[in-house]
Amino acid sequence: MRRTLRTTLALTAVAGVMLALTGASLTGAQAVMQPHQFAPSFVVPPYHEVAPVKTDAQLVAAAAPERAVLAARAKARAAAAAAAKRAAATAHHSYSATSASWSSGRTLNVWTSGFQTQVNECRGGVDLTAAYHTRTVGEHWSCGGASFPETPGATIRFTGLDAGTYRVIGRVATLNAYTAKTNSIPHGYAMLFQTCLNGDSHYTIFIALARVG
């Protein structure tokens, strides 16, 4: 009887130990399966796309259209400047030839004094002395200025105002009427004749005259 009780107690103790061990094992397994509650979460940084670095050859190729436009503009400016230069040279040669044909003398009637309004009436020479502060007669190129003699030694006779005979000294100034000042006009001559070369005020010419009669 005692032996049976001892055996029963022993078996009960063993079963308790095994149960305790089994529970501990389950608890450990459950612990292993639990997520890490306090582990720091991994944050993916934002993605920023970086443009690829271009080579020198690619940069040069990309700028080709702009270079072509700039080159075309420069070529157009050069062509315009060359055309203007040729036109001015042609007008000058034409003017010189006309002047030579008048070397034997010509008469110009100075019909009034004033400035642009009177010159625009195209009735002959206009005394511009009050505007230029030096004795000057002016006339539009298309109204007779184109035929005014420029060749040194040619003679010109004025009637009306400033009447007298003058000998041509030559061209003494070419001014831009849009930017020049009155003090840019030559002084010290008995008379100046002013006209715009080929009708272009950018080339306002002054021909000096010496009074000879």
C-alpha cells in the first residue's frame, strides 16, 4: 500500500514537472512568434531623381540650334551693313559726278529763311543761319541738293537772300541729323550748303563755300 502511494506520488510529481516544462516550452514558442513590439521601424527615404550628367560633346550638340540662330543674325547684320556701305558709296560717286558737271557755275535762289518747314516746301534754298548759328543755306536732296556742286573750285551763284558768287571749298562734315549737336557744324566759313546725301538724314553733308563776288 505504501509502495503504491509512493509510486503514485512520484508519477504525479513527474507529470507536474513535465507539464511545467511543456508550459514553459509553449510560452517560449509563443514568445518567439510574437512580433518585436519595441523594435524601431525602417523608414524608406524619399526618392529624388538625379538628372544624368551630360558630356561636353552632348552640351555642344544641344547648343547647336542657338549658335545657328546667332550666326544667322550676325550674318544678316553684316549683310545689311555692307549694303548700306555700298549704297552710300554709290550715292557719293553719283553726287561727285553731278557736282563736276556744274563746275562751270550754277545759280541757286535762296527764297527765304527758316528751317525744316520752309525746306520742305521745296522752292529753292533756305537760309538756316538762325538755326545753325553759322551762315548756312539748305535744300532737300530731291529738291535740288543732289545737283549742288561739291568739287573744289566749282562756282555757285546765289540770288535772293545771301546773293553773291561763291567758290566751292569742298565737303567739310557729314553728320547724323538724329544725334549731332549744333556745335558739331563747322564754323569759320563764309557760307555752308547743307543737304542730306541721297535723302538720308543719317548722312547730312555740309559743303564749305568761299565768297568770290
